[in-house]
Amino acid sequence: MKRKITFDRDGLTLAGNLFTPENFDENGCYKAVIVEGSFTSVKEQMAGTYAEKFAEQGFVALSFDYAHYGESEGTPRQLEVPAEKLSDLQAAVSYLTGLPYVETVGMVGVCTSANNATYLAGQDSRVKGLATIAGFLVNEDVFTATYGEDGMATRREQAAAAKKKYDETGAATTNTVYSETDKDAANDIPIEGGFRLLRQRGPGKRSRVQERTRRAVLGELALVWCTESGTVHHDSDDRRPLRKRPAGERQGAPRGCSG
């Protein structure tokens, strides 16, 4: 089941979707996972797809819009500030740990959110599980190697000019994020079809890349938590689906939750 929720981060209202397992019982005790996607994405995209699948495996799963995106508050819109996203994630952990039926909290980060997730796990001891998908794990050295010293200097100048413009006029400056033709895009892959692998093959179908990563991350997070409860099962052969738990073995069986 999916329901809309909101929570606060430093006075901003962040909007999310909370997915719960089949036969969910608020008197039960569940492991929860935050699922976030690539930068500029919103909760209804990749994060929501993975969150729904985690709920099917017995987790309480939260996908939400970072501040400045989607249905969450924050201006200017589409603003990328990693430190703010870390604060958003810490607020999401606080929201989940405040639910009476949540036992522990982990996170799955896709692409740039993998980077955010590693910082979250490193700084917040409440996070007990971590998995990444196609992780974009970066620091200044990686960016310099990607864009070169001159490219980094140009981007800093552009960012400073954009901030000055916004402070003076309230008008935001945007740039292309993904492109096969725009060399100034944040992600420039000058190969025709460079982004095609992750596209849907048709209604209700996944590309091979999507299906393999879905199975891999479900297995990875299961391995993180399997020794704690003994109820999460992982099949190491990604050519076969994860085994379904028998009904009486489901993670959310009512047994009380100490929080």
C-alpha cells in the first residue's frame, strides 16, 4: 500500500510516499528503508519503483522529494546542494524512527543519492543498512579528473554568476543535466543512445540493466540485515528471483516494536 506523507526539515515541508507490505499491521515491527534516486529525479521515478519492490519484500519503504524538488518546499526550484540533501535524509531518518512500528532504518541510494547515502551512513548512527545502485561516488578529485582544472574553474564561475543573479533578481539559472549532444550538460555522453540502456522496453517491462540492478540491490540489503532477524533471504544467483517468504515468516508479523 502507498500513502502520501510529509515531514519537516528546518522549517521546510518535504513530501514523500510511504510504502507498506501486504497485510501491514501498525502493531507489528518492521525494518524500514529510505530509497532515493539520481539528482533531478523525483519520488515517483526510480525511487518509487524500488520502494514498491522493497515493500513487497516486507519492508516499510520511503521515497520522498528532496527539498527544492517535486512536491517538497524550497526555493529556488531544482537546486542541487549536497549538504541540504544530507539534512533532508537525516530528517527522513527522524521521521521513520518516530513511527511506532519501525525497528531499524537503512537506505538505498541510486546514482548521486548513493553518494548522499554514504555520507548519511557515515554521520548518522541510526542508519543500520546501506546499499547503492549504479553509485556516483565523488569528491573534488573525481570532478577534476572528469572536467579538468579549466572545466572546474569555468563551472565555479558559472555557479557564482548564477547565485549573484538569483540574489539580485530572484531569477534562477538552469542548465541541461543529461544530454548526448550538449557539451555543457552536467552529464554529457556524446554517443547516440548513450542513455538508452535504462529506458523501459515497453509498458510494464524493464531493461536488462534495470532487472539485474533490482535483484542485486534487494540481495545486497538483505545481506546487510539477514543476521539480525533470520527472516530475510537472499539468492546469490541473480538469474533466479529472490525466494518469497512463507506467510508466517513475514518480517512484519506482529510482535511489538521497541523503536
